[in-house]
Amino acid sequence: MRIYEELFIAKPDAADEEVDQFVEQLRTQLTNAGATVDKVDKWGKRRLAYKVDKYREGAYVLLQFSAGPETVKELERRLRVSDLVIKFLTVRIDETLKRLEKRKKDRDKRAARRATAAPPSAPALPSLPGIPPETPAMPGLPRES
């Protein structure tokens, strides 16, 4: 099982009930194929960067699910033949999540090592003749002879 994100754009003139019904069909198809739907996120209507099939805006929907490659193929086929969907994109995110988790563990290890290490002591300031050692040497300070 791999983790995928499916982002699709529905036609802006489609009713919300129609989009909800389509999402439920996709969810049912995924669960019947043995996949688990982790998240369904409706972003609402947004303006597109360029015209797609004569549309300037669309209703965005994001699905996150765990499935096998055959299930993803069938899902993409359904999105391709659907009149409701203008555009879609499928991204496999399980490798990205693994890489981010590994980075986080490494960062936590480094932070733990830094916390246990003692902070270095401040270096001693050099003393000049005629100036007491507790006052730092400053350029332009008159020397006492």
C-alpha cells in the first residue's frame, strides 16, 4: 500500500450536491478496491491560472488515500471519463513523508546533542600595560604611562 494525493478540479457550474455525490462515488470505489481514504478536503471554487476547457475557475477537491497502483489506475480512468472533472493530478507522497520523517529525527538528534553539550566558556581578553584587566581594550583609548 502506498499513500497518494489526488487533486481534481470540477466544473464551476456544477452543483455542490453533484460534486459531493461524485466524491462519494470515488470514496466508495476506493474502499471497495481495498484502499483507505485518509482525508477528503474541498477547497471550494478558485480562479485557474489559465483557461481549461473554456473555464476560468473550478471547484478544487483533494483526496488523500492509501492504495495499490492498480486502484490508482482505475481511479484515474474514472476521472478521465467523467464529464464533471476538468483536470486532475495524482501524486505519490509516501516517499516524501518518509524523507521528511527522517529529516525530523536527524534534527531532533542534533538538538538533543547540543542540549547535553556544555556551552564553551568565554575566552580571556588580553591585558594591555596600564589598563586594568577587567576593562576591555578599546581602540583610541589613551594609554596610561
